[in-house]
Amino acid sequence: MTRTRPALVVVMAIVAISLTGCGFQGLNSLPVPGAQGTAKGSTSIKAIIPSAANLVENAPVLLSDATVGSVGAIEVRNWKAEVTLRLNPGITIPRGSHVMVAMTSVLGSMHLEVVPPDPAQPGTIPPGSTIPLAACPDQPNVPDDPSAAPVADINVAQQVTQCTYPTTEQVLSSLSVVLNGGGLAQIGDIVRELNSTLDGRAQVVHDLIPRLNTLVGDLNRQRDHIVSAIEGLDRLTDTINEQKPTIDRALRDGPQILQLLVDQRPNLTGALDAVGRLSRTTDDILRANGQDIRAVVANLSPVLDQLQGAGPALTQSLNILLTFPFAENAIPQIVRGDYVNGTINLDLTFGRLDRGVLASVGGGSTFYGPEAVMGQPAGAAKRNTDPFTGPIGGH
């Protein structure tokens, strides 16, 4: 026992001196026998992340929720963390992947997760390569609507860094933001109002549900028409957008047009009053002459019937209207070139003139033929006499 104790002290002193000279960084900096990614044939790659976020060496490396290796050295390069991933034999990392630091349990243990690209890319990352920082996407922030009430930006407030999943503390603190300022307290008011609305109206609600089902079914059957209407509305909107200068001009000139209508209001009201008086006068005329109008309309019926019966003759008479005195179909047989032969018979006897032209001017029965020169009209000659001497001679 006495000899063993001094020897143990010497060994411990040598180990302490060795560790002090090599810069001992804790037990996690020492290789763990049997750790993932340390067997024969293992490969390694490096990844650049903004922050290691309490990640330690020998932490597991996960791919698709399966442990495929462990974390090796963690070094600082240009204010970024350079992490070595020790991969088991046969493990390949898809090209375009990035790494995320996540919590293994709520107790605080961390692991490194390899996230494949979506959609997948051909090829794999060769051993010894480095996954650049640019391949790691940013964490999305809480949407900020300018018109809405201010909402706490959880990612910024809790400082969820790039390439890092939220920790348990950050999740709980974010949940407190939702519970305290997310309107969750108003759910009780909503439930009470719903109870007040539905209280005593169970039968009404029971009858309403089938009607809603019918309404939804009808809307579903009219889906094509609704889509067509929406598309038509979209085309109308496009047309209105194309006519935007015209609409702007109309809106700009609208006040002037309205003022013009206001200025012409007396004339417009006077015109409407005149139309009213005209309507009353027309009504009085129709009321006073209604019987006569009905008689005229009744008498027009036979005339229209005869006119309808003469319709074919009227259409045929139009053939000669523009080519009078020749029928249209006879012109090619009569007119040969630029002239036409014709014969005109004129009756210029005194009797025909007396009954025709002179009668139209009021001079009829005063003009006789040559026999009147002898003193006796031809009509006054005696009968049964010599026709050669009767009109001239005696009796």
C-alpha cells in the first residue's frame, strides 16, 4: 500500500502536467470510445454555421431522424463556427443540404441535424467538403401587417439565430407572448356570446343545418357558373383598368357635369311639367274621341286587307316605276343602243280638246269644230238627211 500510493501520485501529476500543457477543454474534447463516426472507414465533412448555440463535441449528428455520426471539432473561423461532422461508413449527404442546431431533449442536450434540400438535387457532398453558410436559410419572422395592431416579433425578441431551432426557453417565452397578447383572453367572451345566442334556439339551429347543407350543395352545383362569373368580373376589371384614363377624366369632369345639371334644373323641371301636360292632353283627346278612333281602326281593317291582297300587284308595278313608260323586262327588246323607236297618237280634234284640256281649265262646251263656223254645231244637225249637205245646207 505504501509503495502503490507514491506511484499513483506520480502518475496523476504527470497526467495533470500533460493536460495543462495541451490545453485541456473538458471531457467532451476527448474522443469517446465507440462514438458514432469514429469507426474504421468513417468520413468527415465540415459545415459553417453562425453560432454553435451550446453545441458540444461528440453530440449526435442526425439525418432524417436517424443518428449517422457525431460532432467532431468546433472551431471559430471569421466569427463563424466551423463544425466537423464525423459520419459513419457508407453515409452520404445529399448535395444542397444544410445543417441546423437543435435540442435533443428538454434538459438541454443539443444535436446537429442535416436537412436535405427540397426538392432533392442530384449528387452528394464528397468527403472533406464544407457546407457553406449560404446554404442555410434564414428563420422566417412573424408576419407584420402594417394595418393591424403591433405584434411582438418572436424571432427577433428571442434571438432565434440562423441555422438554429428554437430552444425550450424560447418556445415557452413565445407561448407566453401568445397567451398574454394574442387575444386568447377573448375566447371566453366568444364562448359566452355563442351560448347566449344558441340558448333556447336548439330547434332553430337544428332546422338551419339541413338548409345550410342544401345551400352548400346548390353552391357546389353552381361552381362552374360562379367561376365563370368571377372570370367575367376579372375581365371586366381588366377592361376598366384599360379605360382608367377615361374613367379618371370622367371623375374629374363629374363635378362640372353635376353643376351643369343643377344650373339647368329649372329647364328640366319645366320640360317634365310640359311632358305631364302633354300626357294629360293626350289622355283627354283619347277619352273624348275614343269611339271615333275605334271606328276608324275598324274601317281600316278592310282597307288593309285589300292592300294586302294587292301586294303582289304592287310589287310588280314597281318594275315600271323607275323605267316609265317601258316595263323593266321590255327595255332590252325596245331600246337597241342609245335610241328607241316609238309611235305617238295624238287626238287633237276640237271635241277631244273641248272634253279634255279645255274642260280642265273651265272652258269646256264653248269650243266647237269647223261646222260651228257655218252657224250650226254638228250635234244640232238633223237626222235622216244627206250627211254631205246636212251640216251646211238647209233642212
